[in-house]
Amino acid sequence: MNTVKVFTMKPCCRLLIYRQNPGFFGFSSPKWQCFFSKNSTNSYQNSTYCSQPSGKLGAQCVDYNHKPFRRQYTSWGNSRTLLEKCNAGIIRNANSFGVEALPRIRNKSSRTEAGANEKNTKSVYGRGGIDVKPLIEKIDKEEDIYKETKECKVGEADNVNNESSISSNEDEAVSTRGVGKEAEKEAWKVLANAIVTYCGSPVGTMAANDPTDTQPLNYDQVFIRDFVPSALAFLLKGDKEIVKNFLLHNLKLQSWEKTVDCFCPGQGLMPASFKVLTTPGEDGKEEERLDADFGESAIGRVAPVDSGLWWIILLRAYGKITGDLSLQERVDVQTGIKLILNLCLSDGFDMFPTLLVTDGSCMIDRRMGIHGHPLEIQSLFHSALRCSREMLSGDERSKNLVSVISNRLSALSFHIREYYYVDIKKINEIYRYKTEEYSTDAKNKFNIYPEQIPQWLVDWIPEEGGYLIGNLQPAHMDFRFFALGNLWSIISSLSTPRQNQSILKLIESKWDDLVGSMPLKICFPALEYDDWRIITGSDPKNTPWSYHNGGTWPTLLWQFTLACIKMGRTDLAWKAVDLAEKRLPAEHWPEYYDTRNGKFIGKQSRLYQTWTVSGYLTSKLLLENPEKASLLFWEEDYDLLEICVCALSKSGRNKCSRDAAKSHILV
């Protein structure tokens, strides 16, 4: 088995140097034993799988729900399919999901147990992990910024267009509340019907559950990114079992074999999705197994870069909301975190702290010209690093990794804040850039030609407000507005407090373009004409203002709500929720909407899309419980701003490139 690389800190001007240890994070390399199934009556015939000797990491099988069943082999083998011998099970309690009955539970559920299983979980409201408290004097520097944001009154927005606040008319408000309650009730039923069970326990929710859909494709699978809003809805409602099962079962699938034409991607990759398959067993009873997809079956055969990042973010949210930190302290969970980090932090040819990824490796999972360093991946990467730094154990083996994480966070934060943020002032600066500069202190570091500034941006950018561009590479800036990356930059404090405020100001001032009839545009503007043909490859699903190409995705509502709560702009969040609430139930919870202002249901949009439902529910729960929302976002970590690996250099570099731009970090 190949040695896994562990990163340690060593003085260096530009690069973090690592060394190789004989084992993985202090563990000796396991010896794998492979077996071959010869049972001709078993559906798993001609499949190989591996097990690990007793006593090694991951060798022990645990029943998380304390239900007796026999596992056919261990969780850290090389097979792509997880096999467990058990009878097709049932969901144990419908009432815990906020509904009275589950008429269509997946996996042949025949009954529900009577009685409610109310769980009074104690939430933790303090900041966890190893985050350090910011210095008092540094907080004072930003106090005016937060004060300005928090004091934004609903009446101020009314002076603009009378649409930024909930209606003051009492009768209309009562009517809205009535519509909201009915919408929530229906949403919980739809979410409960989408629950997938495995060996008698809930393990996730399928992507869509339209009873009239005869060709579900892979929408009947459990996706990691799709399940996150469902998981938050369950956690905020007080049910943690389904989330815990989801986290642990995905962990088992993490290290398994995944190939495309005999080529294996890096160890630590999380699957994009998994499906529960049922087959006849030896004793005539049905057996269940988890079949994972790492991208080898996906359209375009693209590995999901964001799955592992979402898994880490959800793991932290589980601990914060439930107060149960025992899950993240488990040895196998700690190892899973390190495997993901090892994959993301491995040294390569890139000169930048951002993650280099291919097109279609995130929520936009088709060709859309986002290859390189897309903002969405960088914001999720930043969030996952902050989560990992909190959750990693304080033992000696993790100290070097925590140091590497801190340095990467510092470099990544500076890079995004300095080079990705644009407003009218910055665009004018780019418009006057000199090119072909050769020096370490060049102003136009990426050799951006002013002719790249598109005409739509010149006409569109407001006097106040700004945003983070979609991508940055040598001689290339993607000026499109990508909603998920900008919202997660606010949530994780990847952008500065003033930049966070500017992003929400931009959304407010360009409400018709970015929200319109339904929140929220996945990107703006759409690629049209030759751009659409060349960049998307003439993708018929990504026609202009549809799907990923300028389409409207209601699931972005919960992330918009969380960002608004953080910045004290709940008026914007309520306005968006009211828009969604009036249409989503009546139109059967579509996956996405088409046209420039989101008036029409997408031409290939699935109905009863689970993350549309759960995104709405999570938004309502966050607005009703803002103290819980505070557990899911991060405030500014001022100590990261002081970290720079250049300070450790003894190679004679006279001037750090960050010094010249340091004044921009907090303004």
C-alpha cells in the first residue's frame, strides 16, 4: 500500500514542504486481504472485496442504531459496493420528521411505529474548536461596519421601492402566515416521503421523488450536496439519527475502489451519491447494499470535488446543533477528515492557494466554462478548512496538519479578498491596467487585458455594492456572478465584513436580475449565442436562462437566508422566502426555473425536488431560530490575517507581496 503523505511546516519562501511518514498519521500501513465470492446463488457473484485484519483501523463494524445484523465484510475495503445482509427495513418514527404519517416510505416500508419520539437535544451556542478570540482593538476596527449592517432598518429599504420588507397591512400579513403554515406542512410531508432507509434505519433523502416520473435516472439516489439542506432541516427540528447515519455510511464508502476505465482518482474522495439496492439473499430474505457513484456513472464522468467538503461542513453542523461531539471525535471520523484534507492539500504544480479543479465538478456539474479556480469550490474549501481546524483532535499527530490548515486559510483568504472582489472602483482600475509586467511587485499580477471587461458588466455594475468574480486564472477573469460562491463567502467569512455587506447591497440593488420571480439565480448573466455554443458545447439542457446557465434554483434560498441573518438583513431573507412560499407548493416544488426573471418552471425540471423542499424548510427554521443560525456561520478570524509563510523565509526575499495590498483586507 502506498505511503500517505503528511504535511508538516517548514520555513520556506513560497511552498509548504512536507515529509513522508512510514504510516498514515501515525498508523502503520494496513495489510489488505482480498476475497472472491464463489456462491453462484448470490447476486454478488464474481465480485471481489477486501477486509482488514482485526485490530487495524476501520476493522471493527459498528451498528449505529444497536440493531443486530451481520455485515459481510468491513468498511475499509476496496470494493465499490457496500454489502450488508439485512432485511428490507422500515423508518422507525414518522412523527420525528414533523408529519403525522408517511404514505410512501422508500424501500418497502410497511408500517411506522406508534408514538412520538421527541428528542430534546441540547444545542451548544459557543464557538468550538481551536478558534482564537480576536483581539479587542481589532474588533473595534470593524465595529462600525457591523453596526452599519445591523442597523439597516426595513423602512430604509421602503424608501427605495417599498419591496424590501414584509407588508405592513395586517390582513395581508395574516394571510401570508396562513399560506406559510400550509406550505410548511406540505413540505414536511414531501420531505418525509423522500427518506431512504437502509437496514431499517434512515440514511438520507433521494434527490427527487415525483410519483409520476417513469425515468428517475439518478434522481432516486442520495446525493451528498443535495442532502445538506435536508440534514439541517432535520437537525433544526430535533432529529439527528438520519444525519448521523448519513455521515457514517458515506464515511464507509470513502476509501473504496472507484475507477473510470481502470484509472483510480486520489484516495479520500467522497462519492457524489449512493443508492440502496435490494437483492435476494441466501436464506430467501432480501438483502440490501449501498451502491456508490464516484463519478464513473455521471454525465461527463466528472469526480465530485465538493462532496468531501460538504461532508466536513455537515459534520461540524451536526456537532454544533446537537451538542454531540462524540461523532467527530471517533478515530474513523478523524481519519476520514484527514483523508479529505490530504487530497485537497497535496502539493502540485499550482502557484495559487486556490483549488484547481476541472469543469463540472461541483453544483454546476456540466460544462459551463468554470474549470480552473471557480469561486464555489474555493468558498466551500475555505469552509471545510475552518471546520477541520475546529474538529481535529489535539493530539501530536494532528498539530502539523492544523499548522498547514492555518497557513492555507491565511493565503486563501488574502488571495480571494484581494484578487476576486470587484466593484465599480476595482473595474475602473482593471480598465487602466498595464500589461506584460515582469516583477514580483507587479500590479497586474495575472496579466489581465482590459479588453476582457464585458460590456454587460460596464452597464450593470451599480455605484454601490460589489461581488466576488467567478474565476481567476492567468489572463482570464470570469466576471459572472455566481450565487453559491458569493453566499458561502459571506457565511464562512472568506470575504471581509465590508465585502459581505457589498455583496448583499448588490443583490438588493439588482433584485430583478438575481432574484426576480423566484430566488435565486445560480449565475448571472447567461451565456448566449456563440458563447453558449463554444463554452457549453451547445448543451441543450443549458440553453440561455435555463438550468445552470442563468437558471433559478430555489435551493439557494437557505444559503441566502443564512448569509442575510449573519449580516443583519433578515428583511431581504423574508422577502425572498415570501416569493418562494407563494409559488413552490402550487407548482409542486420544481428543481429549477427558466427565463431571465424565473417565471417558468424549467423545461427539464424535476418536480418534488427534495433540496427545493428542504431549502425552504431550513430557511423558515433559521429565520424562526436565529440563535441556531449563528451556529452555522463563522465570524472573522483576525489571527489568520497575521499569518504569512513568507515571514518564515530565510532565503532573502526582501518584500512580501501581501504588504502592498494589506490595506485592502479590512476595508
